[in-house]
Amino acid sequence: MYESLNIDLLYVFTTVAELKSINKSSDVLLLSQPAISKKIKQLEDYFGKKLFIRSPRGMALTPAGKLFYSQSKKVLHDFNSLYHLENDQPCSKFSELHIGALDSIASLLYSGFFIEALSKAEQVVLTNKVTDLINDFNLGNLDVIFMDEYFENELTTNFEKYFLQAEPYYVLFSKNNVQLSKIKSPCLSAQELQKFDLLLYPDYCPIHIRIKQIFQQNHLSFPTIYEADYNESTASLVSCSDLVTILPKSLALNKLENPTMQLAAKELMVPDLRRTAVFSNGKIPLNFIVNKLR
């Protein structure tokens, strides 16, 4: 029964599961769409279960498919680890890595890890541009990236993921902002936020992207949005104006600790938390990175 069940079938299956599209998977795997469909059918025939629900929207995993996906990722992880058995010393692993991260994650959540990475890793890229991290990871220029979990659907190559943490968004504003001072609640709704002018990082920033999506999901028109490309400029301009900005909790609390800026904050009451994760292309086992974060 299992003579033909090879690792190639698992790569095809996980790629389609992650991209939710045979068409997109065809470009990534360099296989024709009929060839991919045939391999999926092989797997379904082997196990006597439907792994995908096919619809005009794409390929969605069935309950059995979700379980099979989870197990397939473990098998692929172990298979990829075989490549590294000969050079299994942690120092040599670290020295070969190309690591990228969003600046807020590196500086506030895992500064110790990135201090070590700067001196030991082959390359460390810190940026606010989530699209740059995604593109370089997809092209194989980065082996490990730290970013918002929400954007994992943009990854077109095989990857492993480890969830890091979830935190709310905070609205940061000047203590002299009369309008916001009148709101006694420690929280602010998306509807209330709509009344204020926002100062955000440019639209390549994951926070900017998510805030716009929150307004769209709530069927609200966008407030006026101004852009600033620098962290300190944003906080400084907000502290001396009626502009407000949105930051994840860790970054907002960091700004509130600065005694030179008269800043206050309220939690943004939306169901969407900022969820961060680390993604690896399997060059080394992901648990090597995770253990270094602890």
C-alpha cells in the first residue's frame, strides 16, 4: 500500500494546503496542475479519505486533511533535519543562518536573541517592511523570519511556524489631547477612533495594514491617516499635537516610559490581537531557534 508514498507527495500536499490553490502551487512546485491533482488523489486513495474540499474559492482542508497536514509537517521537519545531522553543533548552525525580523519584535521582545544573532549569524535584517521579509523568505534569501502571524498566507515556500505571543493594540496620544481626555474609559472602540486623525508608519507596515483592515471589517470609513517613517518621529509628533497613533502594547508601554514625552494610552477594543510568530524554512530545526529565545 505504501510503496509509492514518498516525501515528494507530502511536499505537494503541504504546499497546496498552505497556498489553498493548485494554480499557485503549480508555480511554486514547477509541476503542472494535472500532475498536482494526481498526486493529491494518490494520497486520498492511500488513506481512503478526502483531504481537500474543492470549490471556486480554492482548496480547503477537510477535518481529516487538517490532521494529515499537522502530521505531514512533522514528517517533513524530521526529514529536513537529516540533512543537518553531520553538522549538529549549535554554533555552526547559527553562523549559517540568514535571519530577518520586524524591528518592534527584535528590539522589545527578543533583544537578547538578536544581540547574539548580530555577532554570530551570517546575516541579520531588521526592518519595518513586512513585505521585504516575506519576499526574501520566499526567495530563499532569509532562513528565519519574525513577523505577524497574520501574514503567513503570503509565504509561498515550505515553512515551519512557532507562535510567540499575542498582544492588544494601543492608541497612543498626547496628555493634552482634550477630546481623548474626555473619554473616561480605558478602552477605545474602532468607531471612536474614527473621529481622530492618525499618524502611522507607511502602508508597508503590518500595523498600518491591520488597522485599515479593522476599519474595513467594521464597515467604517477610514479616518485621515498621515504617515511617518520613523519610530521616534511618530511618538514625538503625537506628544505635541492632537494626532494619535496605534502601536502594539509592548511598544506603546515602552513609549509611555519616556519622561520627556507627555503621552497617554488606551487599549483599542477590537477582537484582533497582534499575534507574532517565528517562521523557518527548515535549514535547521525550528526548535534550535525557539530554545534560544527562552
